[in-house]
Amino acid sequence: MIKQELQINTLVQLNPETVSNRMFAGCIMVVTEPKEFGAQGYVQGLGANGEPGGQAYYRATWEEMEIVGDAEWIMG
């Protein structure tokens, strides 16, 4: 991964073979804070009763993720 490509709203996929927290294996994460070690971001959870869900935050190292695109919206 080329570090300078990482920005707020970048989408990364968490590598199922290297991700530290297996619950995030294969998930798409929205970057909220590029970091020296990689990035902090969230995986959007499903909601209930027609309402959006919450966000599950994660700190991923460079080895745990690959850039896959850009998000249009940031949930908050």
C-alpha cells in the first residue's frame, strides 16, 4: 500500500489473513484518521426498525488493509 494515498473517506478492506481482530476480517473500513501506523476508521453496522446502525471503530496497521476506493458519505 502506498501511504500517501490514504485520506479521510478512503475505503480500505481489512485483510482476513492479517487483521488482528478477526471480527473485522474482510470488512470494508471508512478511514476517519490516517495515522503513521496505518489508519483509524469504522465499519458501519446494520440498524434495526428502519434506522441506521452504529459504527464499529478499528485501528488498522498498513499490513492489515488494502485501499479499495473512496466513500461518498461519512457517518457520524
